[in-house]
Amino acid sequence: MPKVRELHPDQPLKVVALGGGTGLAALLRALKPEATRPQDPWRLTGIVTVSDNGGSSGRLRSELGGIPPGDLRNCLSALTEDTSILADLLAYRFKGEGPLAGHALGNLMLLAAADLTGNWAKGLRLLGESLVTAGRLVPSTAVPVNLLAESWEGDSYVGEVAVNAGRAPFPRIWLEPRDPEPLPEALLAVLQADLVLFAPGSLHTSTLPNLLIPELQAAIRHSSAPRIYVANLMTEAGESTGLDLEAHVAILQAFGGLALDAVLVNDLSPSPEALAAYAAQGLLPLQARSASLVGVPVVQAPLLDPEGAQVRHEPIRLNGAIRALVADLRELPASAGRGILR
């Protein structure tokens, strides 16, 4: 089996992270110190899922057309300086009952920037430069897409909100249109990457949709960069209820048409209070009980704040775990599927 090439975390690596929602934002926040260090910083690119049809994003998408800005806004905020008031402005939501009620200011700013420049990639670059961000963001496609899934019982789910509330596993999940054109900037970032990271987050509605774009999937599959999945900490009500960590890895590989080189998994137990609160909703920790999952090597590390009321990735710990994993990639056994699915 082919071994991944040797990397060092202190090199000026070109790192691509894919996902959506809060999961990609959390990963980008953890990687921000590497992209802002004074010597040999990482060149960080976030490729963002754009299939959201709920909340402010869904309303704007319905009223104005185009792609939803919400996940892009979350990630843009994660890459801004922590002390910047602009990060708070991005997240600000209008109150009241008028037509602006519930809309995030950042969503409107993104739509305005894309309209002014005539291009989503240029609009994001314009805002990123204005906000002094630690990396760049690219939507996976500028084509309005819908996420669809079908259950084993034949039930159909149309739209990200419906899929998120559906009961997995899904034998079929796809985008419509089925072959949306990816942004050239996204493809170029993948082809030039030294490291490809799949962010935690909603498995079917955040992590997977980027891989349902055939041309983007092919670029990732043929890349020589190591491919790492930063696993979720807990199951999620609806789309991942009852799915263990092995199922997460299998689904990501099967529908994504690729093999992973490693899975980064939390090995620290949440507080008893947090566990009880999540268990009351039927949610359980995602844990690795073996050294590999469906042939993919497992790397375990403490990734969360054990005292937190909510189970979330702790940025400093996640940063350290990714740095350590990059340094040790050559020591990992080859993924069992790497040679098959490349």
C-alpha cells in the first residue's frame, strides 16, 4: 500500500479543510494560529458546503436566489481576529418582526460583496481582506443546489433541513442538480494541497455535500495529499442517531468515493452532567474501540473541554492534535482502502 508523504507541522503547508456549519468553523478556529504565525505560516483554505435551506440563509435563498451565505459567514467569523468587533457584527441578528428580523448582518454583507464583485470567490476575498482573516474561504459551488436523500423505507427527504431531521442510514443521498460546477478556486486549492481535512459537523448535511460534487470529489480522490477526518464528538439527533463512529467513516468513504488516511478521534469523556443532558436526547459520544475503523487508522487525543456544559472541540487541544498527527503521518499504517479508491 502506498505511504503518505512526509510532512512537518512547522513547514508552510497548504491546508484545505472541507465542511459546513459550525463544524468547519470550529476546525478553522483551531487552525488559525498556524495561519497567523510569523514564520512559515500555513496557507489555509476552507471549502464550504452551500446546500443550506433553513433559517436566514434559506429565506435569503428563496427571496434573492443564489447560494446560501450562512455557513460562509460562520467560517468567515472564525477566521477573523478574536478581538475584532467586525466578528461580532458578522454574527449580529436583527430583532423585531419586520422583514429583516432574524437575518444575520454577515449574511447580507456576503450577498452584497458577491453582488458588487459579480463573483462569490471575489466577494469573499474582498470581505476577508477587509476583516483581516487568517485564511481564505471558497464555496464549493456557486450553483444553487438542493440536498436530497432516500430512506430504506422509501421515504424521500428534500432539502438540507429535511435530511437533517431524517433517520439515517440513507441508501441514497445526492445533490440536484447532480453535476454542479465547482468553483475553480476550490479545485485549485485541492490540487495544490499538502493536507486535506474533513471537518466535524452534521455528517450528511455538512461534511458530505462537498463530496457529492463529482468534479470536486475527483480532485480530492486523485490528490496525493493525506486525507484526515476530524470526527464528531457526539451523535446528532435525526441524521446520525444510532450511527457509531465506524458508520460515520464508512458513510463518508462510500458516498465520498475516496479512502481516508486517518481519523482523528476524541478520547476524553465529557463531564457526567453533559453526558446526562445529551443522553436525555438520545445522543451518545462517538468513540473508537479499535486501532482502525473500516481499514482506516485511528488517532486518538483529548479534544474537548471536559468541564464544558456543551460538548465542543477545544481549539488549543484540536490544534495540538492536528500538529502531532501531521508529524506522525509517516508512522501510521496505510489505509486499507487507499489503493482501492484512489
